[in-house]
Amino acid sequence: MTDRKFSKAPGFPQFLREAIGERNIADVAAGSGVSPTSIRTYLRGEGEPTRPALVALAGYLGVSVGSLAAGQADEAASCTPIPYLPLSCFSSSQIEFHRGRKLEARRILFDREWIEKTSGAKFNDLFCLFMEGDSMGSTLRSGNYLLIARFSGEGIPHDGIYALRLPSGVVVRRLQSIPNGQGGKVRIIADNNAYVSMDIPLEVLGQDCEDATDKVVMIGRVVWVGHRL
């Protein structure tokens, strides 16, 4: 991953270019709601964004509105707001969460460079969940803040702890691959032995989408935990 380094005073077009980084302009347009034509115009220095466009771009790119407008990074711009919700509020589609509830969610500030290095994910793919219940025993306690890297839907998930959506609701569980001799299955484990573990075929795991009601939905992997002492 290439770390983003902002010039001290690049001006708006250059700052926008550095904030976009390796992203495709079409993706930035889709994520921010600002048209590709407008974004290219801003990058050429041939126009200035409206206030709604400025706010939308800053929110999608994870920079402060003030920094983007000034074309210059400030100390606060090194922090990225990550939305978080309790598990009980994450019972419907992740698409609904990112398109609607994300705007209403409370947020925690993380240093952008640190969080991308720590998680191995781009900050636009990160969000926080508030752990509830005792299903993960002493590994994760009720009240912990879990930083989740959204599952892209590509490849087979590695062993680790994930947020999953089951027919019964959203849970946090450990996934463990089962040897091929047992038919390409994965084991869903609760670290608290009072909860039942289960084995499912890999093909039952699915990415979050509107028609994923018959699958065990991979919301994302837990990459960081915050808690009180």
C-alpha cells in the first residue's frame, strides 16, 4: 500500500489529486455523488466545487472540508472519522448502512496513515461496531469497539474474527478453515463455550447484498479492538 503524503501547500487541484490517490475517478464519483466531469474539471484547475460538492468529496476522501477547500493539509486532516453503530443497529443490509445510516452514525477519529497501515485496508472500507453480549468470551467483551474491514467478496476468507449476518441476526464469531478432506467447510466458532459452534460449506458464505438472505453474510473482518481497562 502506498501511504498518502500531502504537500504542505499544493493548492486545491493538487490536494484533490493527492487525496484521490490511486482511486479511479469513476469510483470517486459514485461514492461522493459528484459527477466525473466535475471532478476532472476541478483537477485541471478550471473550476471550483459548490459547497455541497466540497462536503461530499471531503466526506468520501476522508479529509476535512477546510483542508480540501484551502488546498492545504492541517493537523486535524490527518485524522479520519470512522462511523460506528451497535450490533443491534446493524441487522439489515450493509448496503443500507453505508448508503443511509452511515450519515447518521456517531464517529470516532483515527489517524488515517496509522489506521491504513494497521488494518491493511483503505479507510473507506472501514467502520466500527460496538460489541454486545458475551459470545466471544474474554477475547471480545461487551462494550468493546471493533474496527471492521469490509469483506470485498473476493477470495476465501482467512482464519480470523468476523462480523457475520446470520438469519438470526448479526454476530461476531471466529472463522476457522476445515481441512479439504471434510468437504471444503468453514467452522463458525464462539469463544464462549456456552454458545454452539457450527460447520458450513464455503459456498454458503456470501458478500453482503440485497439478495443474500439465504447465506451467511460476511460483513467484514475485525482488524482492531478498543476497550477500557
